[in-house]
Amino acid sequence: MDYELLRTFICLAKLKNFTKTAEQLHVVQSTITSRIKQLEHNIGETLFIRTNKNVVLTNAGEIFLPYAKKLLSIHASAISRIKALELFKDTLNIGAVHSIYDCHVQDMILKYIQRNKRIAIKVTIEHSEDLIQMLHENQLDIAFTYLDIKSSQLICEPFYSDKIILVTGSQNSSTVSAITDDELRNLPLLSSAILTEPFQEWFYSVFPKNYVYPLDINISSNIITFLKEGIGYSFMIEPAARRFLEEGSLVEVKLLERIPPSMESYILINRQRINSEAVSRWLTEFMPSF
């Protein structure tokens, strides 16, 4: 596969214009036209419908686009790993969900770097489903997710069990130390992106199915700025809130009735890389009984 053809296809699919694509890729427009014709010939399908000014993807183009992106990503990962061998003995590709990275994995990586100077590390922050896909495509060696996966290609082990707590800012004038379910339902509750199935089931056993958050942010740590200003309440995993609880900018509100389930996280290891030096050293460092 000619990866320049894939880059051109992806860029044209995004910009929908031959002239803009040529400018973006620093080539003449005829080169873009030639590359797309060559790619369509290779695939045996028309990928774009041309109009006077712009282009749109055909059905075949829509189907091919995500695969083109994956092929390019896998190619880039392979080149990166090979290039790293010029300076390092191996490369460790780690993936983690944002909250797991902030609360646990970041400190582990810091220790690993300090003790393994000849191992390069590449970190990817993504959602659980995306990380699992990357593991199956051999783009990752290890991933930390909220999904317990059964796969012949992966080893899955429990990682952390984190308590979920309700917090608010210490400046919130309406703060109480403990609340009932009825009181909880009447709070201005801000979303902090806890999307695991057990928590969602628990949440909608307390709140109506059509509940709308006054503020909904898809990265949990970003809600803290608003909480510290005394705006609303939010559920958070305890390690993410710990520093702010200790310094007094956040306070915990106890739940008197139903308690949310813990957040269970998992470490997933790519079996194809388990005997590599990078992964072996990680397991020796953090999972000696493995």
C-alpha cells in the first residue's frame, strides 16, 4: 500500500477540495488528482463524486475512510517503533483512560522512566473501546481500561478498585455533610464523565432517565474548576479528588442511602509483546507475582 495515497485520500476527504488539499500537502493540484485516480484504480472503486468546486465521498469512500486511517496509524506506529531502536533498546506503548492515567498510571510511568533509561515510552490517552481496538491492532503493549475483556490476544487482570464519592466546593454556601436520595435528586449535579455500566445503572436508579446536567464535561478533572467556585456538586473517583479534599478546596458529601458502586479498572497486556524487554521490565516493576 502506498501511504502517500492514503494521506492524500484522508486529507481530501476532510477538506473536500482539490486545491485546498494540494496546498495542505504542499504539492500541485495535478498530483492530488493523480494520486486519487491511482488509489481508486488499486481499490477498484470510485471514492469521490466530483462537483465543480468540491468533492464528496461515495459510499465506498465512506466505508474505506476509517480503514485508511487505521492503516496509516499502524504504519506510523511501526515506523516509530523501528526508529526508536536507533537510540533505545525497546519502546513501551501504553494506553490509558484519562482518569486512570491521572490517578494511577502517570506515577507508574515516572518510576519506570527513572529506572529504565534505555526504554522509550509512548502514551496514548483514549476511551476504553479505542484502547482495546489499538491493542488488537498491535499498536499498544499495555492498556488501562474500565472494561474487563476476554480475548485470546490479551491478558486481562484487575488493576484498581476506586471509590466514587460526591463532592462540592468548600465555597458552596448550601453544603451539607450528608444527604438522602431525595435531597440528592434536587442538587445541581455536574457531570464528570463516569460512564461505566455499573455506575450508570446505579445513577438512573436514583435519577430520572431524562436527567439533564446543568454542566456536562467529558473529562472528569475539568469539572474541578467549577466545583471550587462553589458551583454545583459532582460524583468523582476518590483518587481524582483526594488532593483537593486534603487542601480543603473540595469537601465530600456523604450519601445516607444508596452508595454508588466502585470503579473497577483493568490492565490489558498484549500477548504478542509480553516477552519483550519493555513489557517484561514493566511487569517486573509493578506486577512481580505475574
